[in-house]
Amino acid sequence: MELPDSVLEGTGLTPELAKLEVAVALYRDRKASMGKAARLAGLSRPEFQRELGKRGVTVDYEVADLRADVEALRGLGFP
């Protein structure tokens, strides 16, 4: 995502911070998944989750997410 300097002028935002703001808003409004929002922000999922926590944004974590995480851990050799 590219933003012209004229758009950011006077906002105090850097291009990176502007991308983070958009990513947080999209995730908060349920218009982007955690993975997509993190990629947009240029952060890993854990980094993005920490950023959401700092901002008081609730993280959705459902049973399907837990199952996927358990399978990923099993794939890494955890029982």
C-alpha cells in the first residue's frame, strides 16, 4: 500500500504507522483476518497481536484456531 506524502502530511504518521492503523481498523471491524491484517501491517502475527493488545482490540480466538495451533505444534514434534 502506497500513500502519497500529501495524504500523510500533517498527520504525524509515517507510511509504516499508517499501514498499521489501517490494518488494526480492518481487523477490529472484522473486514480482515488476523493473518491478512498482520501482513498489511508488515508484522508477524505475534507482533500484531501485541499491538492489538496495546490498543485494547479484542482478539478472536475460536476453537478452529486452537485446533490449527495444536496441529501446527504436533507437526513440530510436540505431542
